[in-house]
Amino acid sequence: MKSARLTPLALLASAAMLAGVFAIFFVMPDAEPPHGIVYRIIFIHVPSAWIAYLAFAVVLVGSIAHLRNGSKKMDWLAHASAEVGVLFTAICLVTGMVWAKPLWGAFWVWEPRLTLTFVLLLIYLGYLVFRAMGGDQERTSRIAAVIGITGFATIPLIHFAVDWYRGHHPGRAVIRPGGDFQLEPEMVATLFAMVAVFTVLYATLLALRIRLAGTAAQLEALR
Amino acid sequence: MTHVQYLGIAFGLVWIGLALYLFSIARRQAKLEAEISKLSARSPNGSAGGLD
């Protein structure tokens, strides 16, 4: 992607992030105890989880396309999305840990959703390490595509873990009646706005990372 | 630690993570572009193909 096309996207992502953070800190009221002020972590924790899902879904699509027709661009897309997905999975885990400490009394609990998310991070870290090891380009891409496709199986397990197993993590009913932790309507609206903001940020990082892959291919061709 | 401190740590870590990732992409991009310029400069017609 050309820099001229990337600049508006990067500016939009930056402006949206600033507006989002302003709303989180200066517009949103505190939640009911014990969540108080620290509940605001939800506005980065949930969107980063959504981006992790989205990023690894893109890895799945790119990997399948690469295996079907050997498209290099689809391979770049899968590789780029895996890298951004690992970043957002790490953000999701770290923000969750910081939020857990004041509420659960511990940064980490080996409960199903947390453990499976950690496994997801390890799978895609392995994917990136495998790709970084080099070797025959075509073979590496095909094996990486298989890892990218099979790794996606973890996502539904993570998503439904809160329904299938009893753990510390709140259920999916944050925005539905009867949940463990209820948000006011304006908080839900802000949460969805932050999901949109993070999606723009993901698109920006993905475009930057794909441009990097294109430049690397250009250099390889020159050599 | 207070809840405000936990909130500050969470947001701080997110900004640091994003900034480091952006910095790493920019650094890798600059390095590749510098190598391309170097290879292109060595070629009389602007292409380094086959010189190495």
C-alpha cells in the first residue's frame, strides 16, 4: 500500500483513539462497586479480544486462499494479520491481568478462558517463530498456513468457555440482562465505539505490515 | 495499589505496546528501503538484478 493512502488511515486511527480515550476518562461515569473506576479497562480489553478474533479469522482466510491457489499476497495477508493478532492477544491478556488483580486478588488464575487465550497466544507465537526461521519459502508458507488454519480452532473454545465451564471470568452477558457485570447503555455504546476504533487501528497496522512484506519481496527480487 | 494506579498501568502498557510495534515496523521498513536504494545505486540502469 502506498504511503499516500496509508496516511489518512493512520490519521483516522489516531484521531479515533484520542476521541475514544477522552470519552473513556472524561465522559463515562464510574461503575458500581467493586468495579468503580478500574472497570474502564473493559474499553480496551474487550476490543483487543475482538481484534484478536478478527485477526486470526483473517489468518484463516488468507491461509486457505494461499493453500488453494498459492497466492503470495494472501500469504502476506495471513502473516501480517498473525503478527497484529499476537500483539492484540497480548494486550488482551495483559489488560485482563491488570484488571483481575484488584477484583480477584491475583494477576493470573488458571481458569478455562484465560488458559485457552494463553494457548492461542502460544500457537500464533509459534507460527511467527516458525516463519522467522526461514528455509524454503514456499514450504514454510504452506506449513505456516496449516498452523494458521488449525490454530483458529481455539477461538470458538475461548468464546464459549465461559458458557461451558465454570471459571472466574465474567460470562458473555456483560451487555445482556442477567450477567455478572452489567454496563449502563452509554457504557455499552462507548464499548461498541471502541470496538470500531480498534478495528480502524487494526486495519492501519495490517496495511503497514503488508507494505513491509511488499518491500521485502521487492528487495528479494532485486537480489 | 489503588484502582487508579491499576487503570494507569493498563492504559500505559497498551500505549507502550502499540508504540513499540509501530516503531519496529518503521525501523524494518526503513532498513529494507535503505537496502533497496543501495542495490539500485549499484546498478547503472537503476536495477540491481544479477549484480551479486
